[in-house]
Amino acid sequence: MFEVSEDRFAQLVEEAFNAVPAELAALLDNVVLFIEDDAPADDPTLLGFYDGIPLTERDSSYGGALPDRIFVYRNPTLAICESEAEVIEEVGITVVHEIAHHFGIEDDRLHELGYA
């Protein structure tokens, strides 16, 4: 497992988030980003997770909802990487992947686009 400090990993996640085109970032609505060391016990190799109501499923009854949450998991990401360059790539893919879920894009389409 390649080692990256918590602070450096957070910086890489922030850089990946900041690399999202401004036009898309401006469309994010009621969503927060979290970095955690470990994925849930029932899926320990998970790199990221979107928990919320995608924009495509929101209607006029949507209001007063808690923010959607995007999680990026540090240890599973580091476990599959052998260099900081690989960490940067995986974090970038994970951030875009989870943001795409916020926009209602499903895994099958993401895989077609190369965000496996």
C-alpha cells in the first residue's frame, strides 16, 4: 500500500474537486464532501460513495433535506495505488464518479465513459 498522509490525501481530493469544470461545480446543489479513512465494513474496498437524492429525482416536494454526501475513502484508494501519480488519478476518477451520481448518472454509463 502506498502511503499518503491524511493532510496530503485531503489536498489531493480538494484538487480533484477543484478540477471539476466550473459550469458543473456551479450546478451542485445541497451536497457536501467527506474524506474518511475506511470504507463501510460491508464493502471495504469501496473508493467512494454518493448518498443522497440525485438532481434527476428531485421534484417540487424536495426541500429542507439534509445535504447529499459524497465520501472518498483514503485507505482503500491507497491500497490499490503504487505511487502518488496513481493516487491522484484514482482520486480524480472517484470524485468525478460520485459527482456524476449527484447528477443522476448511473454506474453503467460511467463505465462507458471510462470512470470505472
